[in-house]
Amino acid sequence: MIADSKVISLKEKIEKIGKPLKDWDVNIYYGIKTGFNDAFIIDTETRNKILANCKTEEERKRTEEIIKKVLKGRDIEKWRYKWAGLWVILAKFGFYKEAHLYPSVVEHLSKYEKQLKARGQCRYTRGGKANKNKDYPGQHHWLELDNNPTDDFLKEFEKEKIVWQRVTQQFAFCLTPKGMYVLDSMAFMVGNNLRFLIGVLNSRPIDYYVKTYVHQYADKGFLLSNQYVERIPIPPITSQNQPIVKQIEDLVSQILSIAQSPDYENNSEKQAQVKDLEEQIDKLVYKLYDLTAEEIKIIEGGIK
């Protein structure tokens, strides 16, 4: 019971000092939902064929602009991502009206017309409301991605972002560059202070804290959906803690540089460097939450 009360007090302290992510200058989203990956997710060879089939240079340029690099959940790890050469066709909401501008894309998607039309969003409307659009019966045209993505939503992928898997064995946050898209097995965050935020999110205190309330899937890991992430309490940046924040950002930049190097997976020296830098970040995050030696011991497993 004593240990339990200390754990509760620690959790409350983290919550008192931190400010929920939803109150930071960030926006959190789910990734792209295609409704049928076989059609909209393509490899580089297929992308090249689609571009080669374009009849004019203008069509090729237009087509190239709506085919973007994409990551699946298995492509990201803590701090790093491994692009597997996959691309997503951004047939946004209303694409069917512009389909005549992308005949090579339509030719590719038409190979999957039966499966695309069978998607629930293409057959049914929301809330039983009648669809007034005579061109398709459901929520969107069969040529389009599910969830009716708009220009405003897609522009968010053109920013640097923190991404994570929604169901995961380990809480692993990764920073991805502008123009890198992710599927809906992941979520992502855009906004300010991303290097500071990912440093705190990947720290031991937050790993410990989040596991106190997220939904657990037996052998499959944890559900880390948006509503769980947006409540994570991160210490606000102040004039007093600005030096610590700057140290965390510098350490994160070092980690990202090392972790994204091509030989990282097989380089034990670089992995040891990252581990050392992570430990330095943990110590700084402990300071941000003003944790005592006993509270740190709880987090690091000294009290079960």
C-alpha cells in the first residue's frame, strides 16, 4: 500500500508540473486511410510505370505531385524511420472531378475498381442520410481515398512531424521530414518545439507515466491513440528551464543524426552512443519534473 501511494503521488506530481499536449501549440492527427492499400500504396516500380504512361510532360508533373513517399507502422522505430520504397496516391476528396487530368493514375486504380467500389464508404452514407451527389452512392467516389482527405489535412504531411504507432509494443516516437506521409496505423503531430517534445516523449518518465493509463492488448502491446497522447503532461517551457530545454533539443539532434545513419542497425558503437545520449536526456527530464531520488527509483523499477 505504501508503494502504491508513492506511485499515485508520483503520477499526480507529473500531471501537476506538466501541461497536457492538447494545450501545446501542436495538432495531432491520424495518418492516411486508403480503404484498400493494394490500390493506393505502390512501390517505386509501379510509380515509375504510372509516370511513364503519362501522355504529356504536364500530366507527368501533375501526377508526380500527387504520389508521395509513405511509411507503414513497421517502418518506424524509436528515433528513426526506414522508408521501404513505398508511395501513396493522394486521390483526395473530389478527385473524381479532376480524374481526366490524371488518366495514368485512373488506369492504375481501375484495375481495382471492383474492390474499391466494395468499400463501405463508397456504398453507404453517414448516419443514414441520403447522398445528394448523383455521381456516387456513398460518402465518396470509388476513385478516392477513404475518410475524404482535404487539401488542408494533406498539407499537414508537408511539415516536419512526430509520428508513432497507434498499437505498439514499445512507446517509440520518431521525427519524420517534410513530405513524408504515414498510414492510419500511425498518428502524427505537427507544431512547434518538436525536438523538445520528442525528447520528453521518448524519455523514461513518460514511458512510465503513459503505461499507467493506456489500454493494454495482452500480447499485442498498448493502444496509443490520439486521446491518450494528447493528455501526456509535458513541462511547459519557461525562462527558468530554457537552458535544460536547449540541452534536450541539442541531445535530440545528435540522436537523430546518429540513428538515421545507414549503418546504425549493425553498428553497436552508434547504438551505445544513442543509449548514452538517452540517459542524459532522462536526467534532464527528471529535473524538469523536479523528481526526487526516490521518485526516480520508482520510475526505473526500484519499487514495483
